[in-house]
Amino acid sequence: MNAFPLVALTLGGQRRETTLGGAAVALATHGMPLLALLVAVTAVVAPGVEIGLALYVLGRLEYLRRSGFLGPAIRWLRTMRRWSMVDVFMLGCLVSIVKLANLAQLVVGPALWACAALLPVLAFLSHYVRPQRLFERYGDA
């Protein structure tokens, strides 16, 4: 999702395409650094940290339980979930695509399809890696 173009826009014979990181950089260079930071954190950093932390917790459950770090790891995971707003980003992209479809020719890029595929993965993680479920199965942390 972070490496490929989101959409390609053709208007007046000029074709523009950008990645998610490129969109954040464009926002920063056009006088909106706080919005660029918010986009980068909620659409790039937080989802990546959430997935990485979920994989770490699932892969090291027994070690985390024995060492007493299962509780802090779950708290960090819950914090990252609050900041991971891929669903909000996807909704914004869909609204933008519908609005721009009449003005220019749009081609949905692989990053937008990857974002759509990421939504069920994050939903599965939020259902499976719940503190109640982990603590019931692996004891209190």
C-alpha cells in the first residue's frame, strides 16, 4: 500500500499519480505540515506498527506471558488501533474518487486495492487479538 500509486489522474492530457507517502510530502510542501503528519501517522505508521505488534504478540505469547510483558504489549496494541485509521482513509478515498470521476479520468492503482485488502486483515486482528480473549486463554498479565 505504501510503495505503489493510489490512483492515476489524467486531466487535460497530463497524468499524475502518487503514493501515500508522496501525498503526505505534497501536503507538507504546500503549507499543510500538520495534516501531512496526521496522514502519515494514521495511514502509514500506525497500521504498520499495529500489524507488526500483533504479529509479535501472537508469535511470542508464551514468552510475553511468562515475562509479564503481555499486558503492556496489549496496551500498546490498543493504542495503535486508536491511531490506525485505514478505514477512514479508504472512505475518504472513495468519496474523492466519486467526486473526481466527472472531472478527470481516474485509474485506481494497486495501493488502493491493497488498502481495501488491508481492511479485512485489520478487522480479523482486532477480533482475534483482543485482551479479553488473550487473558482468558493465557492467564492474567
